Amino acid sequence: MRVPLIAGNWKMNGSAELVDAFGRAFADAQLPASLDVALFPPFPYLDAARRALAETPVKLGAQTLNPLASGAHTGEVSGGMLKELGVEYALAGHSERRQLYREDDEAVLDRLLAALSVSLTPVLCVGETLEERDANRTRDVVLRQVGYVMARLEPVQRRQVIIAYEPVWAIGTGRTATPEQAQEVMAAIREYQASFDRELADGLRLLYGGSMNASNAAELLSQPDIDGGLVGGASLKVDDFLAICQSAG
Ligand code: PEP
């Protein structure tokens, strides 16, 4: 039985006020008994979020991390520092990082390994562009992104990884993949993982991301291979994010 995970990625958004609003809302919320929830605010809000959410089941995640432990890398943040702040998850390979900061598969792998090295649970993000989908390359692109990383991990490391399927054309566009489109790709990812290890594939947590909101979450989450969501825009609205969490029960 896979425990669903709803993860809220604030990207470069939010405020101290929003952190407090989440703390208050989740302190009072009735969440499904079997559900993991995590919030990924920008680095400057992590410590305040840890305090605001201390009495709630909500865990913290980091949107990125540097592959190195320390050194002369102005502006960067290491996994060890995040761990010290109580962070438990780290994204690797978000399409905005791949596109805007030119992180290729190797850079994604380095970040994922850095997360694993300090016992942060990595969330590997994968997904095709609209051009790739239109050229019928979705499966090839997504399985390449998954395979590049998975083939380079030890079996024990593979079991730590959560995968988020986020079609690039659905991120921040209001254009959600249909439940059938998402299910098709996510079933292919699980099948691919089964080529390493069937037990790994059965236990793998797969999140859908791409304009998930309070209205479409329940239908997406009812698909057999969708075990949760990586939520961007709707995670900035407390009530919407709570409603998505509630529909994951
Ligand atoms: C994301 O940032 O990972 C995301 C899925 O964003 P949105 O929900 O806004 O599409």
C-alpha cells in the first residue's frame, strides 16, 4: 500500500505571512489518516516554516540543492545545510531548473545523489515538452530522464526515490494532462522500474504535477498509478492546497 504524498512547490513565491497562514490552517485541519504532505517554500522561509508547521504533519522540502557539501560557491545551498534546518525532501530535475538553469540529466543525477548522501528523500521530476509530445516522443523522453538516473543508483538508493511526472506543457499553464494521459505515462514509468526490480516498482511513489488544483485533483489521484501530486500555483492558496490534500484520502 503506497502512502500518497501531496507536495506544494512555491517556486520563487510566498511570504512570511503565507508561512504563518499555512501553519494556522494545518494546525486545525482534518487530514486523511494515510497521507504525507510536504511544503517546498523558497530557502529564506524554511526555518520559519519549520516553526510554523512544527505541530502539524506537514514536512519540508527544498526546491534544489548544490551537489557539493561546502565551499566557494556563492549563492548556493548544500544538502547538509538543508538537513540541519529539518528538511526531509529535495526536488531534482524540475523542468524550470532543466530549462532556465540548463541542468541536464547528469546535473540532475548529481543533485539527487547529494540529497541521498544526507538522507533527504529525492523527488526526481521528469516530463516532456509540447513539441516532444506532438512528435510522439513522450515515452522516450520520460523514460530516458528516469533511466539516466536510475541506472546509476544502487538498488538500495533506487528505493528512496520518488518520481514526479510533470508534462512541461502543463506546468503553470492551467492546461492539465487528462487523467488518462497522465496514467498512461505513469504506468510506463512503473513498468520501466519493474525492469530493475518488481518490488521496487510496486512500492514506487509516483506524483503527477502540472496545473493540479482543487477541482481536478480527485480525478487525477483516482488513477491506479498516481500516488500523489506535486502542486505549484495551487499550493500558494491555503484553502486550495488543503482541498487537494483532502481529496488524496
Ligand atoms: C510545479 O511547479 O511543479 C507545478 C506543477 O506547477 P503548477 O501546479 O503551477 O503547474
